[in-house]
Amino acid sequence: MELRHLRCFLAVAQELHFARAAEKLHIEQSPLSRAIKELEEELGVRLFDRNTRSTRLTRAGQVFMEHVPRVFAALTQARDSVRSVSAGYQGQLRIALSEGISQARLTALLSRCREEEPDTEIRLYEVPLSQQIRGLEADLYDAGFSQSSEVGETLLSTPAWNDPMVVAVPTRHPLLAHKTLPLDEVLRYPLVLCDPEVCEGCSRQLARVLRATDREPIVAEQVASQDLMVTLVAAGYGLGFSTEAHVSTSGHPEIVTRPLAGRRPVLTTYLIRRIGDQSEALQRFVERALVATPERPASEASDTSPGSKK
């Protein structure tokens, strides 16, 4: 089995169309089909069901697809590690990021790491939550950040920071007459919410907030990014839920934020890592990531025990 076989398989599995996969790889369709046939013969299984109208993965192909991306992730990290050594770094930390992590918080953390430990390179990998979990379990990443605490039994999730949740409102909206917004009033209007399949943790945290009232939310759109949420809110599609840090980063002139009335909810970001021994560099990174913040007391910030696993 050669890397070209895996590249061909991955392209077809992603496109589910041989012609588009061949175009993506910049090769003719006949060598692509030949590579897939060679791979299937070596594995002794059919990876694709193919007819004149469609191409789909077989069950064996689906299982194979769960592993192939990790091969390329490992190769990428091997290349990055070599480049890190050649650039003069003494160590490296591989940090996965899933969902909409606060840029201000991450910037402050990375700046402190560079200042206090300049010999350690920090490589960031933006991946879906499911890929982050598998990568942490397979030692492809040293730690990760996500807004989900549901990470299985082999990983530890610890609250790293809390960002107060706000409502993103288009300018000239009638709700802007309020300084703080009652949730019942917000739910009278259509909402632009994060897609639960893409932003799992954020969606679950927001769902808990919305369940505080009996009113059923009116979902106008579901989006995969905060940037698109801001764009649609500014265009009048509905109201959005976010954090002040996210909305201020976009700097959109047609958006105003308001806090919710009463007990103000927060969006929690979790630091995720494997349970057990960790390198000294990772221990120091964890300590920096879990420092006390205005929304999180020092006593809570120091809790990194397995009991904090969700």
C-alpha cells in the first residue's frame, strides 16, 4: 500500500464522484480508478459501491475512512516536528482547536507561552471535535480546546475560561430599547443559531440557556461559524447568541450586543487532554491555560483533577 493509494481513496471518499476526485488530484480518471482497484485488491474488500448514477462508501470503506485521515495527520505532524527542530526549537506542543474559541483568550495564552517559554513551539490544528477527540486518544495532539465537555472516558476536560453570553442584535431593532434583554422577549424573534453538528459544545450550552423558558425558539438559520452568524444578523435574518469577544472581533457596524436580563449565562471553553502522565512542557501549558480569570476564581482554576472530567 502506497501513499498515492490513500490519497486517491481519500479524494473519492470525500467527493463520492470519480471525475471530481480525479480533477481534485490533477490526474486522469483511469489512473485513479486503477489505484482504487489496486487498493481494494490488497485489502481484499470493496471500498466503494459504484454504478452509473452514484458512488458511495461500503461499510468497509466507511471503516477505512475513519483511519486514513489520521495517517496524513501523523505525516503532517512528523514534517512539522522536523521543521521545528531545524528552526531551533527545543520542544513542541500540538494543540487542537474545535468550535469558536475566543480569539482574545487564545491570543493572551499564546503570547504568554512565547514570552515565558520561547524554546517550545506551539502548533495549532483546527479540527472538528470528533477528530480532536480521536487525535488526543491516538497521541496526535497533546491537548485541545473545545466548548464541549463530553469527551469520553479516556480524556479529561477542565473548564479553562468563561465568556459572558450576549445577544447580537441588528441596529434599529426594537429590542434595543432595553439595556438588558429578557429571554422571553428575545425568543419572540427569529434566531440565527450555531449548527449542532458543527458546533456541538456551543449548541449544547446554548440549548440549556434556551430551555429556561417555555417559549419554543424560532430558528431562521443554522450556521457553522460566528462570522456567518454576524453577517446574517446584520442582514436582518434574526438575532444571534455569541460572546462580546466574538462580536467585537468582527467589528460589524450593523451589530449591537445586549446582555440577557437576570442571571447572565456564560459560554465555557474546556481544556482537553489525556488522563495520566504528561510532559513538563504540557504541564506548564496547562497551568497557564487554567489561570484565574475575572469570571473564574483561582480556587476553581487550580482544579485539574480527574474529578473535573464530565
